[in-house]
Amino acid sequence: MLERLQTQVGKEDRDLTILRVIVADGPIGIVKIAERTGLPEHKVRYSLRMLENDEFVEPTPNGAIPADDIEERLRQVNEGVDRLTDRLGEVRDAFDGDE
């Protein structure tokens, strides 16, 4: 179970790394994102698809750009991460209580 969670957190971290580059330098394409992040192009491509599906970025002929409401979307993500962190603490505490 822990390994699955670590894998998913790694993917989300990669997506956020790519999103930061797009916000800072967009429009930007896959090759430039890979160069700036050190990530393989196939992983950048996958993350871009996920970010597009979640409506964080939009594709353009010149490369990916952030969504118009990116600040609000990132605020919501931060709030969700805070709730998730609290929940993970509760889960950890429940396991500690079983010992």
C-alpha cells in the first residue's frame, strides 16, 4: 500500500514540476520542458496529457500554456494537499494507537 502511495505522489510531484515550468515560461513545448526539468520526454508528454485532462494547461501551436484561472486552481490544490496531509496524520495516528 505504501509503495502505491509513494508512486502516485511521485507522479503528482512530476506534474507540479512541469506545471511550474509552464507557468513561468509558457508557451513551451515538450522538448524544452524536458531540457529544463531533466525529465524524459515520454514522461513530460504523459504529465502534459494529465494536466490538460485536469484543465491546468491548454495546448497551443506554440506549446502548453497555463489555464486562465491557474491561480485559483493552484489555491484549490494547496487546500486539498493540506486536507490530505491532515488525513494522513490521522491514519498514522490510528496505526500508532494500535501498538
